[in-house]
Amino acid sequence: MKSKFSKDEIREVVRRVITYYLRRRELRPERRKRLFLIPRFPVGLQELLAELELYGELETVDFFLEEEGPEAVDITGCRMFYLSDAGDVSYILNGLPAYGRLELYDPSLEFLRAVREGKERDLTVKITLYFLLSGKPVMARLPYELALLSGGTFGRTARELKEDLGDMGMIFLDLKPEIGEFLPADTEGSPALVTEEAVRQAHERGERLIFAAEGAVITPLAAEKAKECGISIRK
């Protein structure tokens, strides 16, 4: 009998289930909030919000949007702030030190270029530079894998930006969370040594992030393998 579900649909269900139970297992009562910065109209944001709600993450996130759109109006369980509201801007700026990390939702190449060049053209770029200079994690969520883009102007520019911003500390992720992405960065037992084999195993598990202990040694082969596989290593 022909299966009613495609392989992609089955893979998506498995991903959600595994991620859900990993998150429930590692859930801690005290978690530092993170700021989700959306520098343009939030196309496709609803799907990500559904993922965050499923894994119990909405209460740990503040969203800072450039403008209010139809997808961002009817959202419960999290707080929404807007660049057009002076009170919201003041609240976010005064509270920046309290956030544990920054996430960028589908930033444009123009935005990423401004960050790379340190051009504080607007508040969203300034906030991003603040997190980078503070040594806090900055994660950019994109709807495409930069390594798979064509060799045209757009592809070359995107890959150059990823490499340069990666050197500055920015991590690139998919719009949808990957398995294990919600595990806390300060999990006890994080490795003090990251090897090429460890990176290969993480890649086989579908992971995009490896959390290492503070002061961990990352071998040159591990760093090279991570770059090849699109994996970020965060201490």
C-alpha cells in the first residue's frame, strides 16, 4: 500500500518530536531572555512562532520589529516591541545588558553589509554591533543555505558576508530551529576539546551548533570541518 506521507513530511515530524523531548529534558527554570530583532517586514514569521511556542520558548523572547504587520498582531505568550514607538525603543535600549543573546530574523544582505562595515546607519545595526562587541551570541536566521547559492553576484556576496561576519562572531541558522538548538549554552559537560570527529558526528546528527566549554581547545581540523559542514562552535 502506498504511503500517505512523503519522506520529507515524516522527517519533519521526527525532527519536531526529537527537538521537543530534548527541550523538555533540558528545561531549566531560570533562563536568560533573548532579543529577536526583525529589521524588516516579518514574512513567514508565524511558522517560527509556532515552533517557539511548541518548545516552550515564547516566554523567553522579546521581539523588536521594524513595523507592525498582520502576522505580528495576534501573538500571545511573548512581548512585541516596535521601532516606531519611542517608549518601546527606550525600553529595549535600557534593557540590552539583560539579554543573553540576539537573533536576527531574515536580515537583508544590505543590513549584514552595514554590520560588517560597522556603519551604524540605524538602530537595528547599532543593536547588532552592541551584541557582537559585547561577546554575546548573535544568530542570523536565513531562509536559504548560503553555501548552496549559485556562483553569481548575490551568491558570492552572501558567502563573503557569512565568512566575514562569522569571524566577528555571528552564527547563521535556518528560519526553523534544528534538533538540539534549544539546549542551553551553559549545559554542564560541554566538551573541553572539540575534534574533527566530534564535528563530523554532530553533522551526521543534523546539528548546526556545538556548545563547548569556556576555554575549550578547538583543533584546526575541527574548525575546518565545521566551516565545511556549516556548523558553528560556540564557547
